[in-house]
Amino acid sequence: MAEPQTPQTVHALERGLSLLAAINEFSPASLSMLVDATGLPKATIVRLLHTLRAAGYVERAENKGYRLLPRVRDLFSSIDRES
């Protein structure tokens, strides 16, 4: 009997989550900090930041860094209710 195949992961999602984690760690985080922290190419980070900004999860801070917006909390708010 053949073993079931392991589902493949979505690399773009993994990159986006890695970027969110780095922004959370260094907030506000400069573009160069995000490149160093994630190991992702600068062009990839810029595209991901554009997507996250458009979706309301990230904003550019006044000091030209990036920070998370309160909408990120919505992603784990049900966890708090279950505790």
C-alpha cells in the first residue's frame, strides 16, 4: 500500500507569515531589517508589504519603518475567547 502524500505548503503564505513575525519583533521595522530578519529578497518583501498594507494588516510608520495594525489581533482573537 502506498503511503499518503504529504500536502505541499504554500510558500507565499509562509513568506508572508515570516514577514509578519519579523515586523512584530522589530516594530517599527525598516526594509533592511526585514531583509536581514527573513532572508527574503527585497523585491519580495516590497510586494508582500504592499499586499499586507492593502489588506489593512501593516502600515508604514512615520519613521519609515513598518508596524502591525490592530487588524492582526483579529487573527487570534478567538484564541483569547477559548482560554
